[in-house]
Amino acid sequence: MPIDHALPETLPVRWPEGAGAPTPEGEAAIDRAVAVLRGGGLVAIPTETVYGLAGLALLPAAVERIFIAKGRASTNPLIVHVDGIAMARSLAAEWPESAERIVAACWPGPVTVVVPKAAHVPDDVTAGGPTVAIRCPDQAVARRLIGKLGAPLAAPSANRSLRLSPTTAAHVLESLGARVDLILDAGPCKRGIESTVVDCTVSPPVILRPGPLSAAVLAAALGRPGIEAAPVAAAAAPESAGPARSPGQSTRHYAPLTPLEVAAAPAQRVALLLGAGKRVGWLTPRVADAATRRIAGSPDVVVVPMPEDPAAYAAILYAILHAIDKRSLDTIVVDAPPDTEPWRAISDRLARAAAPPPAAGDPADAE
């Protein structure tokens, strides 16, 4: 689809803490977004995870525009965003008990449930599959927009396919430009990585994509001793022949343009790269280590201190990668995260960001 309009307007939406509504200017911005969406347009919206590229989920033409704008593989389904359980139920042919338990305990929040889809949900939304992924965002602007619209929104991350997800309005503009009609700017996203996705069509349910809500939190919501993650093959990656059951399953995903690698011995790896004449960005929580301090003296390395807390790490990860991607570096090295459950989602994102690009002509090579 040719780009036939100027860069999108970015409208700030301020919602003072403790206030029952946004500022009048913010309310007007939301109303403008409602009008754009009802006209079949695309609006970049804030959520607590990442900014989403939103269009009417039940309007096939709008859904098609989302896929074109992102350069997204047709086998990769979209998450549908709702303002509550009633709207979610309207999209499902069946509403499993596991879905009810999870949403009752965790919505609004960064968890997506996969359930059997209702007949009126367009096949494009679900990549032709029999299930639909639904979530209610824990972000007041997003929920107010959906409530005023009175309709669900398909809203994958507002970036070109396989690239870094956006956590600010500026990231959206850099990635999509005129492919989006309007951007609502509510500031940086608080969580910083995409939602946990749980398949509730199987018993027991399984995690298809790790995210901010841990397996322990979901197990408690389900009243179970634990909840398993699906093997990679069971999630059906979008580059495979069939539809995926969850977004975020591409082998390579969430990737900066600069090659990224995850290192178990990062100081040695950075030193080796510097010795080979490379310019390196290094994301590490170990800035006080003697080896780190020695290497940081090189003019060819940019050392970025990272938090030791996984939630704080996730909140800034994409923003850091967006920034360091502009430094004309040869390689980004990231310390391997701890092999523990709280770090599972971060490890997943880093592993996909470090995966080799798809071969030319591969269906996953959507850009």
C-alpha cells in the first residue's frame, strides 16, 4: 500500500495520578483517536507493555492495514485488546474455566489468554487459526479509548515486523512513520516487554510466550501447583507453514539493527571484539567489576549499566537497545541473564534478538 499522507500527528495524553479522567486536552486526543479508528485508520496506542498499532479488530480492512504497515507474516496472529471481561467473552466461541480464573485474578494486566474464537472474529486476526488471543491492558488511556470506541482493537506492537518493540511514542514514529495515522503519547511504557500469553484451549493451560506475569503468578490464579511453558515447536512459529497460536514465536524477533549476542563470559567476549577492531556496546549489571572498569576505558566500547532486578531490567531493555542502536556500533553484547524463572521473559527476548536473520525469500523475512 503506498504511503499517501504526511507523518502522523502525535497527541499527548496526560492523566494525572489519582485523577478520574485525563486532562481535557488528553480527552480530546482520545476522542480524535476514536474518530480515526472508526474511519478504518490505525492509531498507535500506549499500553503498560509496549505501544500497540491499533485498528478495529472486527473490520477486515483495518486488520489488513496493520499487517501491511508492519510487514507482518500472514501466519502471525494479532492480540485483540478489550476493556473488560464482557467484551472478551463476546469474541470467544467458548470461555474456558482457566481463562476465567486468569482474567479474574490478573486483568487488567499484561497477560493474554488464547481461547476458541467466535465466528464473527475475522480470520485475518487469528492468522486463519481457530483461536483468538485476547487481553485487557493495565493502562488507563488504552482502556478508556476502547470503552469509548465500544469495540475491540487488534493491536500488535507498533513497529516493523521482527524489529525492536516501541516503548515510547518516538520509537513508533521512527519505526512506522507515515504508516500510522495518529499516535497517542502517554509517556514511556511501565512494563517494557510484551505480555505473557497463555493457551487456555488445552488442559492444563500452557504458557506460549513468557512475559511480565510469571508462571508462579499464573499458577496461583489457576489454583495449580505449576504451569508449564509450551515447547517451541508446539507454538508453531510464524515462519512455519501453519498459523501460530501466539504472536512472538518467530525464531528472530525483537531485534535491533546492530548484531546482538548474549555472552556467558561477557568481559572476555567484549575484550576479544575490541581486539579485533570492533566498536562494541555492552549491556551489563556488573559495572563495578574490575574487568568491566578496565574495558570501559576503551574509546571503542559503550558500557550501559543494567539493573539487577528483572522487572526494572525489562522496563528499560527496549529503550536502551533503541538508543544504542543509533551509535554506529559493530556489535551489542549482553550479559547472559540468570537461568531463573523471574528472568525467563528477558532471556526469551534476548535469545530471539540474537538469532540470525531469516534467509532471503523466507516467509519470515517480512521486511
